[in-house]
Amino acid sequence: MAKQATTAIEFAGVSRHFAEVRAVDAVTFTIADGEFFSMLGPSGSGKTTCLRLIAGFERPTEGRILLHGRDMAGVPPFERDVNTVFQDYALFPHMNVRDNVAYGLMIRKMPRAERYARAHEMLEMVKLSGLGERRPGQLSGGQRQRVALARALVNRPSVLLLDEPLGALDLKLREQMQEELKAIQRQVGITFIYVTHDQGEALAMSDRIAVFNHGRIEQIGAPAEIYDRPATEFVAGFVGVSNLIEGAAAERILGSSRSFTVRPERIRIAASGTASPGDACSAEGRVAGLSFLGATTRYKVDIGNGTELSVIRQNSDGLPSDDIGVGDTVRLIWEKRQNNMLAADKR
Amino acid sequence: MSVAVLPMPPASVGRRVSSFLYTHGWLFLALLLVPPVLWLGIIYLGSLLALLLQSFFYIDEFTGQVVQEFSLRTYGQLFTAANMDVILRTATMAASVTLLDAAIAFPIAYYAARYAKGRWKAAFYLAVMLPLWSSYLVRVYAWKLILAKEGIITWVATQLHLGWAVDGVLSIPVVGGSSLSASYIGTWLVFSYIWLPYMILPLQAALERVPRSVIEASADLGARPGETFRKVILPLAFPGVVAGSIFTFSLTLGDYIIPGIIGSSRPFIGQVVLQHQGTAGNIPLAAAFTVVPIAIMAVYLWIAKRLGAFHAL
């Protein structure tokens, strides 16, 4: 029996204006139950505003927001079955960790023994058991983040909102938390809506990503789709590094001046004059820069017409060989199918 | 293309002094602290200790001179009915003033902290501080006129046919009187007015420190606005209330001007101290009375600490 995918959240033509600023501009999309959905974009792109609209802290100027089919117009945050993990964690400084986690249950008048038991259970899930008596001020950033997560999850909401929760953590801790969050989401099975400006994070964790820019969604899709087939120049540039080839350079390589993008890791760098297969694209150029990135080396190659291409080569045979250096003339070769033709930019 | 290195500026006396102070940080700190510490130590604490020392002396009944021998009989005199009356009166007034000020200040501070933005916030500060620019005595006399039998409050009440309400208030036993300006109620009102800025400002600071996200988190977790207020905002603002109450309480305990102008002619601690050290020449008793507010404030601060008011520190 096929599992019916129910809709958790639906945005229908939602706009949010602040005076003349259109923070969210006629946004329409749906989020399915149980999915890990990321809203990705630069600062000011509207993703956090959308999150706050779902939580109920802001009201849309236009459009409707539906939670499990129910219109949320006029419904205040304390009556929505949605919980939020805030960017600054927003823990209650005058309560200890256990009371913080049990807060939502206390509001619902759950008896003390039961709510402490559930809080304890939750703290175990986020690997903080034993810290119940501590105060938020005595915890590290990573620990506070887990308390905020436990506090939101203990109420078993149907949707969990996360507002850039890993922003304040260092790289190693962030990567560890990403895995743990993904694992918790699978274990608990509820819808996670995750706001971030870190495209690597979004790619690693999400089932689907919505890429925001200037209050609008430029593309929604699975991570691989967003990465491989970016719909617009903005998405191509924001999600991962991408080479944009347009105008005269595009004319030279593909025969038409329609813009396209190609990922740096898909381009092979070889000595000048290397033969290339018939159906491949190629360009001659001069190496303008070289950066050793540990696992990879990045080359910047000037191929003329004011276009500089980024090429990434894996250092699988040890450190970068001396065959290619700055100033060398090289030949870039890549398969035609790796090109992503751009639609007209949605402004 | 090279960037020329600019030479260091020549060593002058000023630079040498600055460098010395920078490397010898403790000296810099000491220089900063010496004047205020001398002020605090010699002028304030020193004079206070000299006064307190007096409280252990006593007045010889026959000669009327101060006998400089250690004795506790002056403290014993505090426990007479009349003197205990004074102490009780002053302490009760201080407590009621604190309560009224907290009640009035809270909505004002709450509005200023959470809703006033930009220019309105500056306007708010100005409005709260403006009375402090004018003379204390002028404001107290202004209140005397307002509260007088022929004053504006009685007049407005009569116009609104609420004269009976004013009379009713004045006929309350103990705190009532012949007119508002000659009753404890009047004293209470004027005290509360005069100390109000000192309650508003710490309270507003405490309320401002409550991050908006914490209030949103409470709503997000299902708490209605009233519950958020009781369970989150109030506990977090409590240290501010205590800070403000320290002002209102201690200032009322020591004041001798307002009870002399407004209210019944029964004395408060401040007036008693003034009377004993002035006309009566009974410095030991004046000193003993001075110790009373200090002792009361010590107990008050201890209770405040136990209630967690200084957690934020």
C-alpha cells in the first residue's frame, strides 16, 4: 500500500511587506509531512521571514498559510502546533535546563512527575542527560543548542522550525550536529523546516531545498537537482561554486551566445594542445591562479573574452604535481552534458 | 612598488608617560581609584564611623553633657514607645512608598522597554528625568498646594461631584487627616512621586534586557500572553524591581524634608535625627537613630539577596 504524502505546510501567494520593503514576495510552495525541508538563501532573502510566518510571529500582508489544511490567519503562535528552535537558542535564564525543557509541558498543565520524566527522556535523546540541574549560563554553545532542540521536540509538534541553529558553532561541532539532527529527524519522523545560509549544510541534510533570493523562491528541488541543474544564474552561483559562461565565450565554445554554467570539478585540466573527444567542449587558456585546498587544488584559468574559469582537481596522487603552474598555457576539456543551460534570470 | 615604512613619532614626555602607564597597568588603576577611594573612605565612611561612635556614648542627665564612655543605654532609649513609634512609622511609610512606586513604574517601564522605539524612547527618558532638573523643594511645595484643601484635587473632585470620595479617603483612620496635605496619604503620595524616576529607570533597564526571542519562545511553547508575563517577564524583571526598591526604601527612611512639609506633624526618623543633633544637643541619640535605617537596609538587602535579586550580578 503506497504511503499517502500529506501536506504539512502550504504557502499560497504569501507576501510580507515592511513599508516599501518586500521581505517575502508572492511565495507559493508546499512542504510534505515528514520531510526535511531547507530554506536556503543569503541574508535578507526572506527565508527567516517565511519561517516566522509559519511560527506565527509575523502575519502575511497577502496570501494564505495553511498548516495541515487549516488556514492560520489570525491564529497566534501559542495556538499553532509548531515549535521553533531559535538562532540565539532563547533559553529561559532564570530556569534550570530541566525546567526549560519541560516548559511547554508545564504550560499544558502536565503533572510534574510526568513532565520531568519526558524532559529527562528528551535530554537523553540529545545526549545531555545529567545536566538537568544546570542553568543555561553554565552551558557551552553546543549544549545550549541541544537544550533548545529538546525543549522544542518534547512537545511533539507536527512541524519543527529551525532558524540557523548551528550558526554559532565551530566547524567540527557543526558537522557533528548536522548528522545528529538528521538522525533525530528520521527517528522522530516529524517535518523539519530548516533555515540556513550555508549551502553545504542544506545540501547535506535536506530532502528538498528552496533557494530564496530577494523575497522570492528561485528554485525548489532535491539537493542533487539544485546542484546539477540550477535554474538561474543566482542558484548556480549560490549553491556550490559554478562557472558562468556567457556572451562571446559561450559563442566560441558552444556556437550560441546563450549563457550556461558548468561545475569546476567537471572540467579536466590538461597540457595545452591535448586532443579532446569530438563531442566535448574545450577551451585554451592561461593559468592565472592556483590554490591548494587540502583535498583538492583549485585553478583559475583565463580563457579570453574576459572569462576566468575555476577548475577543481582532486589531489588523489598526493600533493599537486608540478606539471601545471601559474602562467602555463593549458587546455580545459569537459563533456557537453555537464553544461547547464540557463533559463532567463528570474528577477 | 614598495610601501615606505613611516618612522615612529618622536618620543615626547607624553608618550613616555603613556607607555609607562600602559606597561604598569596596576599603577594606572591605582591613580584612577585613589581620589574616589579617599572620598569614600575619609569623607563618607570616616564621618559615618565618627557618628556611629557617638551612638555608643550617652548623655548625662544632670549635666546634659556627652559622656564619652562605651555604653548601650542610648540604644536602650530607642525602645521607648515614642521612639519605636517613629521607627515603625518611617519603616511602614518606606514600604508603602515602595509598593506604590513599583505598581506605577511597572507599566511605564514596560511600555518604554518593549514598545517605545527611537525618538519615542529618547522622549521617554526626557520625560522621566525632567522633574529631576527642578528643585526638590519647589516640587514638594507644588504638591502641598495641589493637595491642600483649597487645592486642585479637591476642586476637580467637587466639580465632578466626587467630593464625597475625597472626604471618604480623608476619614480613613490613622492615614487620613483634615486635608490631603495634612495626612499620611499625602505624605505617601508625595514620597512616591519624588522617588518614581529612581524606580522607573532600573526597572526599565531590567525589562529591556529580556531578549525578544525569549518572549517569543514562551509564546511558541504554548504560553498565552498573561502566562508569559507571569512566568517569564516578571521573574526576569524582578531584580530591576529590587534595585529600584533599594532606592525608594532607603531614601524614604532618611528623608526629613517631605514629612515636615506634608502630612501630620508626627515625626519621622530623619526629623528626629535633625531635632536631636540640633536643638536638643543629644548627639548620641541622633547617632543611634541614624543606625536604624542602616540596620533596616542591611536586613532588606539580605532578604533581596536570598530572593535572588542579585543573580544577574
